[in-house]
Amino acid sequence: MNSPDADDALAGDPEVAAILASELERQRSTVQLIASENFTSRAVLAATASVLTNKYSEGYPGRRYYGGNVFADEVESLARERARTLFGAAHANVQPHAGASANLAAYLALVEPGDTILAMRLDQGGHLTHGSPVSITGKSYRFVSYGVTPAADDGSGERIDFDQLRDLARTERPRLLVAGTTAYSRVIDPRPFREIADEVGALFMFDAAHPAGLIAGGAHPSPVGIADVVTLTTHKTLRGPRGGAILCGEEHARAVDAAVFPGLQGGPLEHVIAAKAVAFGEAARPEFARYAAQVVGNAAALAASLADEGFRLVSGGTENHQVLVDLRAFDPELTGKEAQEVLDRAGITCNRNQIPDDPRSPFVTSGLRLGTPAETTAGMGEDEMRAVGALLARVLRGRSDERVVAQVRSEVTELCARFDPYPASERASAVR
Ligand code: DSN
């Protein structure tokens, strides 16, 4: 079921229907702690499953290449307007298919191939599209990387190293400075980046893929109006459909639009853009601000519970939606890979992650990344997050004993039954 309400429509394809039913059940009956995932509303699911998937709409509202785009124009204009209003931006492009496409489009708009870009290294908490050698970004531009400060016993380390960043900016003279992370649990203040960019004459891009919902909900500072370009994903903390968007001032609007189409993409996904419009509308409501604050509160509760259980937390804790756990203090033999696999069997879904200066490979790792956006949507609060921290520690400690794994799985099932993101009673009455 591409939405929890689509059972009937898929009756003619029982194979796919069965797989989708299983996935719905997996999401409902296990704890979702992947920091980049969420549970969308039924309205977002319904728009994603709409007939706009049938439409070709290359171009932009009022400037399409094919006929029949009156409603695609309406929905994309609405999505753009809602994104502008939500974030207070002069211009919004809502066509990027993903955060990676949004980042690539921003580079295409702002710099030339071969130019120097200063961004955070992947193994320090950055992203593949911040210049990893295996990414087209690393092959097309000359990336120079900054990282985080060394770990400190009092938890004051493992923060963005602005001294290193400033020194690199002065010596390397980048055309573009990039802020943004995928595995970093602290607030990212855009102002020091702006100051450094101005000092060396660089442009400044803020990749808000992870904190977009926290920014929209007022829980984190907004880079809009400070950065030249802000890229984001719509499916993480923002709780919309899988996709990306770009915000910028009028001075970069034409270059950004041209970079997305025809620079990188063909036909936009207007059904997803309709769902983005729904999500931007939802994020503008007062309850979304409460949600964003609760995501952060829940992460703090989860972090405190894990610290009590003997885990070392990278940077000593969290100020956002995620907790980066260094497993070595808990058990030097336990890798992120093994921990992820055991937790999967116990019904706790998360991802292994490298920690700064990780001695293990990205495939094995010494860390776990945990996040609270999804289960906060499902209604869990700080008590449940503390309980999840205790369950996680219990199963990792007793991982060689299948009875412990089975007992934790059973307690996870009971917990999830009380916090169902898509209750069957609501599914039955939903009107699509
Ligand atoms: N895969 C995303 C994440 O989990 O953070 C980043 O691309």
C-alpha cells in the first residue's frame, strides 16, 4: 500500500500489495530511530499517490514545454509560495528530487567545475555531496575539508572546528563555503560561517537537509537571509515526502532554477511537489513548532538514558534530533555493524555510523546514529525515549543470548502498539 489507505487499489497486484503491507507493518511494529526518517501524514501520502504522477511538466509554472499543465502550475506555485512563507525566503525551487540533487544544483548555480569549495568531511559528520571522492561532487570540484575539534572528557569537544575552518578559508580561498552535516548533534549557527565567507570573498551555502524541520518549527536558528543559498530535504525533520528544495535570494534565483532544470533534471515530480506543498502547509501550523521542540527534548532524553547506560556520546550529548553514540566505552568489541544487526532483530531500527576519527571502516564503524523525528511523530515522549535507551542497552549487553533479544523484541512490540503512526481505525475511515 503506497499509502495506508490504498489497499483496495492494489488488490489486482497481490505480490506488490503484500510487500507494501509488510513494510507498513514493519514501520508500525518496530521503533524507528533513523535520524533522517519520519512518518508523513496521510495527506502527504495521498498527494504522493495522486494522478499528478502522470504529468510531464518540464519548465516552471507559466513556462512549461508541454500542454495541460494548468494544475501542475497551480500546485507548484502553491508549493513555492508555502516554502517561501514558511522559511521567509525570497525564492524557492521545489523541484529537486532529493537533497543530493539540491546540493549539486546549488554548486552548478554558484561555482564552476574545478573551483575550490570548503565543506565538512564525510567521516567528521559531513555528507557524500560535500566533496567525497566517490561522489560526482568530489570529482567535479576541488573540495577542501574541515572537521570537528578533538574529543574532550568534559564533552566540550567534537564541535565544528571554526579555527581550522577560518585558517583553511584564508589559505585556500574557496569560491564557496558549505555548512551542513548528516551526523552531528549540535546546533549549527550560520553566522560564523557568513563572517568567514565574507572575510575571504566566498559565497555561503547552508545544507539544512537534517535540521529543516527544526528550523521551520523555530527550534533551531534559520540560515535563510544569512546564507546565499539554503538546500534542504523535505522528508527528514520536515516530515514531508522524499525530496529536496532550494531557497535563495532573488540574486541567485535564475541561476538556481536553471541549474535544477534544465541543468540537472528533466520532468519534475509534480505529485511529490503536491505532497511538498502539503508538508510546508503542515509545518506552518503551531503544532509543528511543538513537534520540533519535542523532537529535540526527546533526543536529549534518549541521550541522557544512553549516557546512564555507559555509552559515550559524541560531543557529550545533543541539541538537535540525533544522538551519535561511540560504542567503544560500552564494549570495545562491539562494532556499529553488529550493533545495528542485533538491534534490527530486537525491533529497534537505526544505522551504524562513523564517529569522528573512527578507526573502523565506514562499513563497520564504531558508532550508531539515533534520531527522534519519527517516533516523536508517533507520539512518544521523553519517558518512552528513556525506555528505548534502556531497551537498546539491554539487548546490546545481552546480544549473545537469544532469550534477551526475544524479550526486548516483545517489549518493543508492546511499546509500538501504544504509539502507532498509522492506526488501523483511522485508515479505515480515511477518505482519499
Ligand atoms: N541518507 C541521509 C541520512 O541518513 O542522513 C543523508 O543523505
